[in-house]
Amino acid sequence: MPTELEELVEFLHHGNTQIRQIAAQELVAYSTAEPWLFKRNQLEPVKDLKLLIKDYAPIAKNALTILVNISEDQEVLKDIVEDEAYLELLLKRVTNQAEENADEQCMLLANLGKSPSIKKLLTLKREVPKPLSTSPIAIDQLLDCFVKGSAGSYNKHADYDYLSYLFADLAKDEAGRKHFLTPRKEDTNIVPLTKLVVFTEHKSTIRRRGVANTIKNTAFNVHDHARLMAKQSEDGVGVLPYLVLPLMGDEEYSDEDTEGMLDECQLLPPDKQREKEVDIISTHLDTLLLLTTSKEGRERLREVQCYPIVRELHLQVEDEGVREGCDRLVQVLMRDEEGEEGDAEVSTVAPRVQEVEEDEDDQIVEVM
């Protein structure tokens, strides 16, 4: 005999709107406490929840919240991400300028990023949603949502911040890294990553964290380091100022330290704020360390006076992880290169970084 909770789940497909609304609202709490409830009868509740995305906005919001919370389960995740009709419905609503629950749908997409199957977004063609985008490719459209959502200029109900976690997961794969670093003929030859790097000092912690991890994951392609560091005016990404500026506060530097610094890092305002989240600082330090894999990268970071900036960061931030990251980077920057005179011991640098470690953006999104 079914329990009261199991009976409540059955009401998700009830013909009465009020009953569906009450059931969805009551079940939100159980999506974190009793996620097994939604796997009954071969995932029948999940199928009901996917249909409710088309229901009235309050019901759809609760249904999406439940899906976000239970998508940590691999069986549920597989069911959602491999349902092509549902994925198209999700994309259609995310890119809809009037969609009230777009942010909840972005949270779900962020969790779907944990599945290898989500790579289909890199090549999936769909109708171009004007005036949002000029590209028929799903990931390009989501990038446009993310960019326009930063100032609320596309959908007044959404900021699209959680899409940055999806981008970070896609950038763990070679195909994703290639997409983010390849000029898009569908978008006036813009390199997608150049759309993202500008948000490393955005007010949203979620957006900053996701973008930081996206940049870090693209930096695992050593052969692309020169393009990453080159200025955008030179057909590069120009990533260095966006990595270094978040590490800087209002401290003053000597003329010797300042000479050679990136233009963006000089004459900073007296109220300049350093990144407050230590995990994001550590991510930027990891990215800079990745860029030292080649001799050219090490020389470039020395040339733009990265050392004094990292030195001040080490002094100002009392976090063990940040200080360890500073120490690792400084050891690479301050040592002598092979063949140069000096007392520093030369260590071998691996020609290729083999894997992307688990990052902060790997956390599954939950809605409480």
C-alpha cells in the first residue's frame, strides 16, 4: 500500500490545477530529503515533472526546483539529458525573452553539464531566437543569453548566471575548449571566450566563479596559450588582465614594480577591491600557473610584472590555499630557465597537462 508521500507524488499528473500546484509545492522539500520518491515506477514522477515545465508559472517553478535537486542522481540525470524533446523545450524556454523561470532552467542546465551527453549543445542546431542571437547553434545562443543577462537587458526575470557553470563543464572536454577558442562565423567571427572573460569582476559570485573555471579549463590546451595571452587587437583572447585584476587590491606598488605592468593594472582607483572569494582567487592562480607551462608563458608573466602582484596577494590574503597557490606560481616565475646561470634548481615542466581537476563549479546546484 502506498504511503502518503507516494500518494502525493501521484498528484503531479492530476487533472486539477490546484491539486497539481499543491503537490508540486509540498514536494519541493522532499526533493532534497527523500529524492528516491521521484524514481518510483521507472521514473514516472520525473516524466511528470518534465511535463510540468509547460504548466502555469508557479507550478513550473516548483517542478524545475525539484528537477534541479534530484538531478544529482545519475539515473535521473541520464533520463533528462538524453530526452532530446525535453532538452529542446528547455532551450526554447531559456531563450524566450518573457520566460519567468529562465534562471531555474539555467540551474538545471548547469547540472546537466555533469553528463558527457551535454556535449551535443556544441553542435545542436535549432531555430535562431531573434533578437537574442544570430547563430543556430545552441551553445552560442546560451552564451548570448549569459552576456545579455548580465545587465538584465534581455529578460527582466533572469540573470542567466548559472549558465557559467555549464560553460565550465563543457570546457573540460577538448571539443568544448575548441569551441570557446574558435572564431564563430555565425557571430561576426567573435571568439566565444572573449565574451566571458569580461565577467571576472562582475558583482555576481556565481558568474565570477563559473567564468573563472571556464577560463582555467580552456588553459589546459597548452598549444592555445599564446592566443589566450595575446591581445584581442592581435586576434587573441587577451585573458591576462582579467586574471590579474581580481588578484589586486588598493595597495601601492613601487615604480620599479609598476614598470612593465599591464596598462589595465596601472593607476587603479583607491577603492579597488580584491576578489573576496578565496576559491575564485585560487582558480585564477591555477590558470596563471597553467600558463607557465611553456617558456613563452613564463617570460610573458615575468614581463608584465606578475610577481609583485602575487607577492602582495600572499601578504594580504590569510588563506592557506591561496598562499600555497602563490608559492607555487612564484617558484616557477623566480627560478632560472634551463641553460641560464643561477643557483635556482631547474625542474622539468610537463609538455602537456593531462587532466582537468575537479573544480568548485563541479558542485551540483540545489535549490533550498
